Amino acid sequence: MTGWERYAKSLRTALGDRVHGFAGAFSRPIPRLVADVLYRPRAHRRGDIYHFPTFPPMSNSAGPKTVWTVHDLTWWRYPETSSRLGRTYYPRLARAAAQDCTIATNSYSIRAEVIDRLGVPEERVSVIYPGAIRLAVGHKYAPERPYVLTVGTVEPRKNLERLLDGYRVSGLSSDFDLLAVGRFGWGGNVPGLKVLSGLSDSELAAVYEGATAFVSASLYEGFGFPLLEAAAKGIPIACSDIPVFREVLAASGTSAVFFDPLDVSAIAASLDVIVRQRRSERSSTGLLARSWDAVATEVISLYERL
């Protein structure tokens, strides 16, 4: 699953019967539009709260009793890495929703961007950190060689071409593979990159367990679930030096090697460092220990305030 999907599924499960909801039932544009037009006005007439955990409302005049979780501002920060549908569909709806929705973000970094770039008043933007994603191992992954792991959708924002170049420059290719796990998105494949897709959570957990080190070279993110998944396994981490990664790792009590994602030589040097580090025993603190029940309680509190 993508980070957005993990968030929506985990939150909906944690909220349980404290809310009415149909997360996932209206995932395609036309059914979503019908649901948005038919159900939300009724909800507002009853005084209900309506929460969009990923995409913004599709109809206008959302109002402050509509909560929208904004995960990132890719379409403003890095539009060239977005799909054509994303560039044409998302920004228009997002700008309209930002005018009067109550907004939740997963990090203070994204909250600052929402306030600055979308002009949303500070009092309308709340930060609610996600809970930890606990992947239980139920399979074994037996590769032919040791590997450095990266996880995420195969798309331009993940910066996989530079990561692959850095891996080759580092000289690690003689002893280690570079393995990417994630679905194929948009923007074309990365020639020469080994990709595993369609894994279950238990299979993904096994791939984390077997990794020598973890790397994320993303140009931009809104949170970073894979970082926390790797940290929970005690895997040495190298990642882009971007504000949200600094924030998430600090909040989880996890150290990492940071690099400029535009600098292939810096990526290469960081890979060389982490493959020589040993695994560490992680104590569950900070975000690594945060439960989704705690997240659900904070979300309910937001609903109650509204």
C-alpha cells in the first residue's frame, strides 16, 4: 500500500464504531463524486463531521465541519513529478477545499507549507502524527545476495534514477543488490533497477528483516512510513536531507545518514557508510511506539472541537 492508503486504512480501523464511515468504498472518481454530492450535504444538515482522509472534497463549499487530511503539497512543490491526472485534478480541488475546510496534517513540516503556500490560517490546521505500522513476519525472503532496500511507489518523486546512479558509483554493486519494493506508478520504469511489487505486509516485513541497510532518496515527502518501518527493524538508514525526514526521525528517536538527494556522489558516500553499520536493537519510543488508538483519540477530539 501507499502511505496514504496505510493512513486511511489504519485510522478507519482504529476509529471503529465511534464513527460511521465507508472508507475505501468510493475509491473511483465517479462514485466518489456521487457520494460527495449526495451524502455530505445531508451530513452537514445534521451537523455531522465529514472527514476526507486522503483526497479533498470533490464539491464546493466544504465548510469548517469538513476535515481534510493533507499529506503533502507535491502538486505545488514538485509538479513535474506528478501524474498528468494528478496535476489537473488535485490542485484545483485542493485550493477550493483549503478555503474553508478544517485541515489535519501528519507533520509540522507539512503544516507550515499548508499555511504558507495555501494561505490557510494557523488555527485551522492541526498536526496529528500517525501511529506506528507494525509489520509481522510470516514469510521468508531468500535473496541470492545481500541487498540495500528502498520502499515506495516507482515514480519520479522517489528519485530512483539518481539512487541507482549513486549505488553504481559507490562500488557496492559487486557485493550488494539495490532492491526497490513498491507498485509501479507513473513516469516510466527505471532501467536496471530490481523491483518487487505486489507484496503482502508479511512479505514486506520479511524483506525488511533481510535487508543490510535502508535508503530513501525521495525529493519530497509528507511523512515517511518506510523510514519508521526500517527503524523498527533496527536497519541502518540513509535518507534525503529534507525537513520532514529530519522531523520524523527525531520524533522516533532514530539516527540516520542524511544526504543531498540531487547529489549522486553524496548518495554513493551515504550508501557506503550504512552498509558498514551494524543493526541496532531499537527500543520502542516516540513515533515507533505510537498507537493508532492514540491517533483515533486525537482525531475524535478534533471532531468534538468542531
